[in-house]
Amino acid sequence: MSADEIEQIASEWLAREDRGLTAEEHALMERWLEESSLHKVSYLRLKAVWRRADRLGALKRPPAAGRGASPRWIGLSVAAALIVCVGGGAWLAWHRTVPPGQDFATGIGRIQAVRLADGTKVELNTNTRLHADVNDASRTVRLDSGEAYFDVVHDDKRPFTVYAGNRRITDIGTKFSVFRNGDDVRVTVREGKVRIEVLNGDGKQVLAEAGHVLVTKGLETLIITKPEADIVNDLSWRDGMLIFNQQTLAEAAEQFNRYNERQILVEGPARKIRIGGSFKADNVDVFVLLHRGFGLSVNEQDGTIIVSR
Amino acid sequence: MNQDALDDWFMREVLPLEPMLTRFLQRNWRHEAEIGDLRQEAYARVYEAAKRERPQLVKPFLFQIARNLMIDRLRRQSVVSLESMADVDWLNVSDDRPSSEAYVAARQELRLLQAALDKLPPRCRQVVLMRKVEGFSQREVAKEMGITIETVENQVAKGMRLLAQAIGGRRDAVTAQARRYNFFRKPRHVR
């Protein structure tokens, strides 16, 4: 049988599976799959593609937005919103222009990009909340929690300011990311310059430029200079990836935990093992597999993956 | 290794290499019509081998198998002399990087899928769109479009095959890797 014929049968089984299989059908399918690895791989290949196509859900329009769509489509969208109730919203909603004074939020493991009224692009990382207010006089963003990357359209008359914790970050023509965890703030500058001030402080301010990472705690500000490649790695979450270069397992786990409900807990000496590589942020399983090479034990209990020596 | 873990491993580690594999086969195999057979057979052999033991380095392993398959076929067919292939520096794939670079970045992935979706024939596209974008069940799609559930099922089957073809043969995600591998240096059988 040719690859094409096998693929035809595999696709028919998957389409039936997509509809819902009876127990009898399921048994028949299993039998077919066990007949030959050629059947199995053909099936897995199509299954993987069909799963990947779930990402197309990101293209789903908001219920009310017609965007020149036919009335039928609007009806469908509304119906779909009622029926499907996906929750969490579109995973990636590109280039959506939004009116001023708006709140944005992402759930765990989600990233979202929005364009503000002034053209500035904001990318929200996992578990992030922010409020943006863009009007004729000023442009401000308040980062309530999480992390966001800003690609600012510079405007001398309207400075772009981000408030995070007790810090005010003002753009001087730039691309930068701000991460906030309680009062701790980290600013990563990709391009251009930013000015960082302590609110209610003594007017102290720090200028940071491309390649700088600022870490603040209380009134202290630490500036770290990093090579561009490291900065790019730090911002790899924008593509849904986590990139490590000799970070400890404990640090890597902390990063993964931001993106996943399934949490990783690294115990004892294993915390100090250093790892490298790039990973999909939502692929905790890859993280688990990594440890085979280190002879670590990996156990999962109640949604927590416990890694120890 | 249990069955599900093996299947997951295969989908996660082997299948993302498909664009590279397809490209590799296309570069080195004259008969376009046989690419699908070669690919499927290579996959099956990797899968069989992984039942016993997972290869440490997936990429070199897969390409080695693909290469051997081509050589076997050539021997059987004796269409091309083996020397003509010897100058192709085929197997400089010994790096042990995880295949994660083969994963397409999220944004690029969405664009890729959308482009593939847009290439589907109209009715097929409509079914896939309602199923995957709007999240309708097959039954709901049938009702909404006023067609039978069997028709929806057929279109779903057709849609996933066409999507697989569009994504597996794509070229954009391959270019970055192409620079790193010598076997792309001397393109052969380019039509």
C-alpha cells in the first residue's frame, strides 16, 4: 500500500475520532494502528497537525467585531462565543487597535500583543495585568503584575511612561521590557534609552540603555550590562520560548512555573545543576525529560513535579 | 517505554523535523512522487527503533535512516550510480542540539497555519475554519452549513491531509537551518 493510501485511511480514522468514536470503532482503529508502524506514524503525523491547527483559535474574532464580515459570520461568532466559552480569550491578537484607558490581562501560559492608539506595541507575557491610558496629552501604562514588552513610538511632546511598583520608567525612544513581582521591578532595555526614577524618592534617577538590565529592590537599583544575545534570550518569551544558558535548574524551574499550572519543584543539590537550551514555555514535559541525563528522580504529585537527586 | 510516551515522544521530537526532512529528500531524490513514501518509511523505522530504545540524537538518527533508505532504493533500482551521490556531504548532522529550533515561534506558527488554511479548497476551508477557529463540533458545523455529518467528516479528513502537506513541505522555517548544514550546499535535482 502506498504512503498516500495509508494516509487516506489514517485521515479517515482521525476525522472519525474528531467527531467522536464509539467503543467498537475505537477498537477497530487500534487494531489498524497496530498492524504496522507505517499506519501508526501516518496517523501520528496527521494527529499532530490537527492538534497544531488548534492554534488557529487565536484568529477567532471578538463576538461584536464585524470587520466587514457578513451578518451570518457575526451570528456565528456570537453563537460560538456562547457555545464554546473558551475563556482566556485569543492567545495572540495581533494589531488590535484599542481606545485609550484600557485594561489588559493574560492568563497563565498566555501571551498577547496589542497596539495602543499611538501605535506603540505592547506584548503581555504570562499572567500579566496592565492598564494603559493614551490621550492627546500623555501616554501612561500601569503595570499591575507580570511582564510586558514595549515597542514605543517616540513622541517628544508626549513621553511614554510606565509605572511599576515604586518606579517610573520613561522612554527616550526605545524598546524595553518591564517585569514586576510585587515591589521588585526588572527593566530590560533592548534598544534606545529609558529613564528610571524612584517614586516619592529624592529625585534620584538612572539612565539605562540598550544592553542594560536594571533590577530594583526598595530604593536600590542595580545595573547589569549584558551582551545583546543574552538580552534577546531574556526576551524570548515573546515567541513563547524560554532560553537558558547555564542557568541553574532552580532558576529554570522558576521561569517555567510562571507559564504553567503544573509547577516544578527542584529540591536539594539538584537545584545547582546548570542547564542550557531552548524550550517551549508551555512544555513542562521536555523539562522533565531533561533530567534523565542527570540521573535525577522525577515524581509528579497533585500537579507538582518534584525533582530531586 | 509505554505506548503513549512513545507516541508523544515521536510527535514532539521527530515530527517537528519534517520540513527539514522533506527538504533533504527533495534535494536528494529525483522522483517527487516518492518523497511521501520515503518519509513515511523513515518515520516508521525511527518509530520501530525507538520502541526498543530512543535514539539520543534524534536529528542525525532520522537523517541517517532517510539516507540509508535512499541508498537502498538506488541499489535496487540502479538508476543512479552511487558515486554521483558520494560528493554530497550529506551527513554533517552530528550536532546534538535539541530539536527545539525546529519548533516555529508562536507568531510564525500562527501565520504558517493561516497560510495553510487559506490554501484549502473553499468548502474544506470553511469546515476547518468553523471546527478550529470557531471551535464548533463536527455536528454543529454540519448543522450550520446545512450539510451531512459525513460530508463534514470527509472534509475534516481532507483538510488535515492538506494542512500536513502545506506545513511539512514549507520552506520558510528551513532557511535558518539550511545555512548550518553542508548537505544543502550543493543543491541537486533542483527543478
